[in-house]
Amino acid sequence: MEMDVGRFGSGRAVRRVEDKALLEGQGRFTEDFAPAGVSHLVFLRSPHAHARILSIDTAPALEIPGVLAVLTGDDLAAAGVKPMTAGLPFKRSDGSPLQAQPQTLLATGTVRFVGEPVAAVIAETVAAARDAAEAIWVDYEELPSVTVISQAAADPALVVAQTRYGDEAVAQAGFDKAAHVVAVDIANQRLAPAPMEPRVVLAEDDAATGRITVRLSSQMPSTARDQLVDLLGLEKGTVRVVIGDVGGGFGMKTNLYPEDAVVAFAARRVQRPVKWAATRIEDFLSAVHGRDVDSRAEMALDAEGKVLALRVRGFANVGAYPRNSGIAIQLLIGPWVSTSIYDIQTIDFAFTALMTNTAPTGAYRGAGRPEAIYIIERLMDVAARKMGLDPAELRRRNMIAPAQMPYRNAMGQTYDSGAFEQMLDQGLKLADWGGYEGRAAASSAKGKLRGRGIATFLEWTGGNALEERVTVAVKGDGGIEIYATTQQMGQGIATSYAQLAVDVFGVPIEKISIVMGDSDRGTGFGSAGSRSLFTAGSAVSVASGKAVDQGKELAADALEVASADVEYQAGVFRVAGTDREIGLFEVAAKQPEGRIFIDSTTKVDGPTWPNGCHICEVEIDRETGEIDVISYVSVNDAGRVVNPMIVEGQIQGGALQGLGQAMCEAVVYDPESGQPLSASFQDYCMPRADVLVAGYVTALDQSVPCKTNPLGVKGVGELGTIGATPALVNAVADALARAGRKTQADTLQMPLTPPRVWSLFAA
């Protein structure tokens, strides 16, 4: 048993306990459930970016065989269903409250983006529901639309809110005395999260109990339940949310969607189970997008390269119906990390959220931090080129030193730990920074341009939801069941929890069962912001320890000794200095309920600040504009690592998504009509696995544990995404500058598609 602990406890690359069922086709996703009598829902969506609804004729749809009901926004309003609203304490520049258009679950009066749900058809089959949706006649009067940030910024009526941070006058003084000033205009283009599994919802109403059970693909069971209760005007306790396997989330599945609530409403209306499965195009059109921020950033430096002041003006497109998450990400969360790992205390920031006729934005892997880090890392490289400095050296001169920890940044955020220069040194060595010129010469001999880019950075994790509840049941039948209110979605969190439990209980990992995804069993924040391990993992460890302590008391009673005389090791309670013992599960079996049960809530002291040094080298074919990623090396401060394989996988997968933004991904709307031009994988280019077939090296530094949680761990789910984008873009900019295209290097914009890169050399 001790050997099992050594093999399966924390610090080991244990194979994921989730994978066997998935690989054998035994996963249970929402789409896999089909209760008796299930009906199907299809949405009719707006074909216009902005239009007035003059009338809706549903009569033809109701005549189609198999149709059970047709719902419109007026039907929901008549039933007292609430609209979705944003309610944050931000203000506009004139001091007036935040202005955000509420979204009715089905459009009433006006549609404001292509793909907005207008009506819902419930039928016996999907085919019948689709036919009926096509039979609905909606008379629209088209209105002018706005999809471009610059157009929205020119209209005060489209301003949602604005935040300002720092001191404008003090910052200006820094610029006035600067030896060097650099500026960049940056577009963080709109992205589609595109998880493998689109949204799916199944709702069942039990008339006998008055409860609705909703199965859906979500990252946050409790949040979904609470929002359903609020929107539908139901009593607390009448909604249960159940989540099985989730085929990826990336932030897209954090909040409830209008469609989710419509499905629940429909189930109660027709008194049948109702299922809706989004098509891929529906997800492209109406699921939240990420990023979409235009920024003007300026940095002042002294003659030695020390940053004196940082100024940023950012404009974020938060879509037609601004959501709390979309607004906060751009006006608050991203700014928290804008100065990154650099000792910059003088700032002048202004961020504005704007409404447009596009789908709402929200969380997407990194959520504000990639945008902020991209800005500062681009500025660092532009400044290094202007000053003739090695970009790594300029970063080093501005890094916060370990002796400054805990460090309070200019945005009032406190870093508990960090050894940033240590990560830089390891990254430079691992990437053979000093040997670059030889590799560049070899690329040139092949007719290719070579460039290298670096990003040294940190990120904030936790969502400021620092408390987590966990239950532990040690069962007399020989198993330990742990329930957590976070949610697995492909990130391997169940394995990490099980390893932490093995650390405490000292039993084989096969004895540990991790359960998630049932709002009846617990209330918590869910999984977002890379928070699961350091909050819920800490709670698992603490609750497991409490279970062992309670077991000691019970074992002492069974052995008729004082609890202080009882020792625990590897599933056995033993009287110290004797051979008298009783097993953990035997103690549990003796209890009235046949188990030892712990309900525990743990609160950590603050967020975590993972950080790293990512270095990318590329080769560019100037004849075609093709970019090949030749090497991608990263050193990552993840604090204590529970499962190295999972952590490395998270960083590498995240990096591939970051490279996707840099190289190819973009949600595009026609600026004249507001029509989406990238609503399928034929038009929206995703990164492929062969982007990095070799030269991918990921190192973990565990020498700087986090000080705000008992495990010492740091969240890493988004770290790779944040570092990869600036590392690759800086590499391409470096290649351009070396080829005599310095202006193009400093004004480079994503995505770096072959035609765009080719045009930079053709100009």
C-alpha cells in the first residue's frame, strides 16, 4: 500500500483517471441522455445584425405534424420570464451608471446581432422542429448596424462604461522626462472558443415535485442553477442542474445562455423532456466570443531602459448585450496584470466598453490577461529595438526582485511570491539564447528568415472566489467518495484531486472516487479562472485530513484507548507501540450510516500568480508568407506541481491556443451588413497539432510555492495561452526587423496569416 502511495500521490505523473471511460466510448455527455418521451427544440435566429421586428406569424409552424409548441419573446414575457441584465458598479465617463442593453431570452421588438434567438419550436423530432422553424414568418425592418470598434467609439450612446486607473499628470511627467518613448497600436482580434462539444441542454419537469432538472454542458453547476431560478421566477430549491462529461469549456461555458433558460421553460410548458443541441454554426453565431479590444499603448523609459510610466487607452467591443463577465474582464481583470512582472508604479489607464451589433463577449481562456500581457510584451520588444538592447536584457532591468515580495502593483494587486529573473535565466539557457545567430544563419542558408521572440509574464488566477466546499465520505465498503463543486471539462482535475486524497489517506488511488456536477449535492463557484486546484484542491486536502482525524476518534473508541495514542498510516489506525489496529474502512463500517462523513469549507488567502518565460523561434518563407514554429521553449513557475503530466499538458495546450490567435484565428463581421464571415470551420481557421511537431520543451520550476494556499500550488490552465501569443508575434517582428522591415515589425497585427505576412515583404 505504501508503494501505491508513492506511485499515485502528488508529484507523480499519474495517468488521468477520467480517460479510460472516455477512450472506451463510455463518457456521458448531455447529448448521450435521451429520457422517454424526449422532445426536441430548434431556434429560429435573426438573419439581421440590427432590425425591428414588425410581426411574427407562428401559425404555419403549428400546422406541421409533430410540433408541440412554438415560443416567442412575448410568450416568455407574459409568463413573467426576466431578461438577462448586466449589473456591475462601473460608470460611464460622465458619471452616469453603466448602460447595457438587457437581453430577453427570445428577441422582442428588436434584434441586435445575427444569430440572436427569435423563436423556439418544440417538436417530436429534430427534423420536424427545423421544418417548423423555417415555416415561421418574421417581418423585419432593417436598421443601421455597427460592428467596428472605431465606429462604436464615436457614438456616446454605445458606451457601456469606462474605468480609469493611475494618475494622468504624474504619468505625463514621466513621459516628459523620458529619454525614450515608444508606442504601439494593437488589435486583439475577436476569437471563438470553439470547444469540441457545442452547447447541449436537456430539461425535465417533474409535475409531482414541482422541480426542473436541467442537464447541460457547463463549467459552473451552481451558477447555472441560480441563474435559472432568477430568470424563470422559480422558488429556490426547485431547480437541479446536473453536469456529466464536458467536451471542453475554455470559459465559454461559465455563464448561462438565453437558450438554456428557454429549454427549461419549454420543458415546463409542454410537460415533456426537451433537448436542444447547438449546431457548430449556432455556437459560432451566438455563444460568447473572446478578446476584441483595440488599444493605444505608450511607454516611457529612461536612458538605461528603466520604465518610467505606462499609458494605455483601450476600447473593448462587448457585443450587443453586454454581460457582467465581458465587461469586468476588459475594464478590471485585464488591467490588474497590465504591469506584469515589471516594477512599474506610474500608470495612466483608461478602458472603455462599447456595445455593437455582434455576439456578446465573455470569458475565453485567459480572459483579459492575454490582452494586457500582449500589450506590455509588444512594448518591451519595440523599446528594445529602439534602444539597441537585447530584449531579454531590457526585461531584466525592469523585473520585480524576490526581495520586493509581497509586491503591490500599480493596480493594487499583491503578488505573494515570484522569482521572475530566475525564470528568465532558465528560459534563456533552455532556449540556447546565445546560440541564436548560428541558427539564424542556418535558416538563411535555406532561404528562410528566422526570428525569435520572448515573453516574460505573470497571470492572476482565482476569479476572486476563494472559498470552496467539499464533502468526503469514507465508506464501509472500501471506497472514499469526494464531492467537489468545481467541474471537470477535460483538464484532468479529478485525477489531481484523487492524488491529493491519496497523500492524506495513503490508500490506492482506485479507492478514491471524485464526483462533480450536481447542484443538489453542493454549492460553489465552479471551474473558471484557473482556480480549481488551489481552491478546491486545498479543500480536498483539508477535508480529507478532517476525515482521518474523525476516524482517529472513532478508532480510539473501538480500540478503547485515548485518541492521542492512535496513529494512522496507509489506511490503518494503530495503537502506538503495539500491534493493535483497525482499518479505516472497518471503522467506517461500524458507524450507524456505514460511513465517516465530512462536510468542509476551506478558504484560501488570495489568488495565485503563476508566471513564466516563453521563447519562440520561427522560420518565415518570404515568398509565401508561411510561418513555421521551429522551437517553443517555456519555463513555468507553477508552484508545487501535483501532476507534472497534467500541468505540462495544460501549458502546451494553452500555448497552442495562444499560437492560434497569433497565426490564424479571427471572428470577422462584414462592416457594412454586420453579417458574420467566419461562422464555420471553413472560414474560421483553427491551429492544428502539426503547428508544433518538434521543438516543444516545457519546464516546470517548483522552487517558489504559492503562499496563499496550504498546497503551495498555482493555477496553470491559462498560462500557456497568455505567453504564446506575444512570444510568436515578437518572433515574427524580430524576423521582419532583421530583414530591414522595422516599421512593419513595430506595427504588426494579428492574425499573422500567410497573405498578411507576405504583404509585409511585398510592400
